[in-house]
Amino acid sequence: MYETYASTPPPAAPAPVPEPAAVAPARGRGRLSGLRHHALWRNRAVRATALIVLLALSGLILLALVREQTGTRGFLVGLGLAVFPVPLLLLAFRWLDRVEPGPWRNLIFAFTWGSCAAALVAITANSFAVRWIAVATADPDSADTLGATLVAPVVEESAKAAAILLLFLFRRRHFTGIVDGVVFAGFTATGFAFTENILYLGNAFGEDQEFGFSGLGSVTAGTFFVRVIMSPFAHPLFTVLTGIGFGLVALTPTRRMRGRAWVRIRRFLLPVTGLLLAMGMHALWNGSASLSPLAFYGVYGLFMVPVFAFLTWLAIWTRQRELRLLAAELPAYAAAGWLDPAEPLALSSMRARSIAQGQAARVHGPGAAKAVAEYEEAATALAFLRYRARRGAATPDLAAAFQARERELLHRLWERKRLAGPALVYAAQVTGRIRLLPPPYHPAYAAAYNPYKTY
């Protein structure tokens, strides 16, 4: 059993928060999780240096390969056209992550892995596979089709999934659920699609130059329409299935389940199932493109678009569920005196959060808005920490680290309380959420309650 207690800010600390149930340390972590605790990999500088060197070498080798295939002019044209959907996709995934935004370094790693390491593995393995199929079948004409349908989905989705696995193992604190899995998968796949589009568009431009095509009827225009306008979400859609699998593992409780063997099997099967679904959807998409235009547009309209709509709804619903979780978990800290009773209601609304930051900026300047944003992030992390502790979610070091992490987050809240508290209470009143306060906190029940009180 461990206490939920925080550092004591003068002059008087709020009461301790009620304890969640004890969490048993996870056992049987296996080789992959054991890598995370290896003496060498505990050194952050070693891990960072190894990753930077790996990604830099991958990027340089990839640049040389793509430029060799497309030529300098083709590479520049492909680069200029491939960049169009990237900002929109990244902003969409970042918007989804607004409830508990993770560090940018994790997202930059995911994008760089997809655009460099995963793309290099895919180009090399796919080229080797196509050549081997052409020799083995003595049918070079069908080698490209077989490679795109059978080999490319397995190679590419596995290469992209490696980034999600690394983040799951080494950035476990920031990998808390389905939304994180979707965001990491989306950034990785967007980077991969960016590099792949450079290659396809650069080759299309070279073909137009060779045969004298130009205008809307050119190969470059057709490739741009299909890959950038019509289906920029294709690669993110495939890889998001893998991300959801890892996100479900992050939510899997380790207690209240009778068989630890079943827990281990489930933690293995969920990401593998997501990866297999990603490979299957990828194979269906590539295979339809090699059959006929009618099959391609049929798969696009009858399968890809509905699946995209469903996964978009699932991601947004999960984000709303996270906001409801804040409203459920943070009142324990309000009851202990760490938060104003109105603050959990404001923190569980993205509109109220924005209003609070704007109010702080108008009254105290931009620095205050930043302090409110940091306060909101710390409160969100605190709610998720308590939720996972109560459920016994599958975090190996949660039992040992819970008290220290809670103390750290509450200290961050207390340091920013003077600026953030009144702004959030103001936002709760402006948005009408303060009416949801139960007695005796609601103004109708207690005239002494002042939503504009200072701290």
C-alpha cells in the first residue's frame, strides 16, 4: 500500500488525497521490456546518441537512393509536391493530443523514424523482394504486383510499428492509452508517406520528362491527385491500427485479473492483432490498385472511407472520454484542498481551458498564459496517474514511482496556482460549467463561495 501525498507548500498544506488501491509491481516483463532496464540503456545520453546516429545515417543513405532513382530535378519536384499534406496531417494528430500533449521530442522521433529509418528499410527490402520474385517466377511483369500486394504491406507496417514499440518501451510515461497510440502511429506514418511520395512523384516527373507529357494529363498530375489529394490518410490509417493495439495494452489492468498468463498473452496479442490488421488493409489497398480502376475506387469508397470515418470517430470519442476522466478523478484533489471545486469542471473542457489561458494573458500577460497551460498539463497528468493507479494499469514501475510522481505534479500545480486557479474558475463560470457544482460548493447553496477569490 502506498500513500497519495504531496510536498507541503507553506503556510498550510491541503489534506492528503484518499489512497487508490495498491498496485502490484508487474512481473514477467519479458526480453523486450527487460531491454528497457538494461544498464547501458538506462543512460539517456547513450540512447539519444544511438538514435540520432541511426536516423542520420538512414536519412543520408535514403537521400542518396531516392536521388539516384529520381534524379536531382525529380527529387526537388517530388519534395515540393509531397510536402503539401504533411502540415495538415501533423496538425490533425497534434489537435487530437491536446488533452494531454506529450513532449515534441517523441513526435519528432516518430516522424523522423517513419521518414528515414522505416522508409529506408521499405525501399531496400521491397526492391530485393521484387528482384527475387522476378527471378523465382520468371515473370518480371507480375513481380511488381506481387511485391506490392504481398511483401510491401508486411515490410512497411513492421518498419513503422518499430517506432511505436520503441516509444512504448522507452517513453512509457507518455504512452497512456489509445490516443497516444494513434498520435504516435499517425506521426510515424505521415513521415513514411512523405518520403514515399517524394519517390513516386519524382519518378512520375522523370517519366513525363522522358515522354514529353505535361499539364493535367501528365503522370505527375495523376500521381499527385491519387496520393496527395485523394488518399493522404492511407498510410496513417493503416498504422493507426497498430497504434490502437499498443494503446489498448497501455490500458490493460494487471490486477483484478485471475491469470497473469492471460495478461501476458493479451498484452502480446493486442499489438500483434493491430499490426496484422494494418498489413491486411494495406494489402487490400495495394492489391486493388493493381486490378482495375473500378476495383480501386470501389475499395476506396466502400472500405477505406468508412474505416477512416470510424477510426476518426473512435479517436475523438476516446479524447472526450479522457476529458470525462478528468472530471471524475480531479475532485479527489479538490476535496483535499489542492484545487478549487470549479477547476475540475474547467479542466475537463477544452473550450474552458482556452478561455482560461486567454483570461490569464489579458490580465497578467503571455507568461501567465503559459503558466496556465503548464498547470492544465500537470493536472491532466495527475488525473491520468491516479486513474492508472486505481486500475492497476500495466506500468512496470507504477507502484514504486506513484508517490514521487504525484508529489512532483502537485508541486508544479502549487507553483502556478496563483495565476491558474482564478483563470480556470473564471472559465468555468463563463462556460456555464460552474452550475454543475454540487452542494455546498454551488453559489446557490453557499453564499460564501466566491468564484473570483484569490490565492
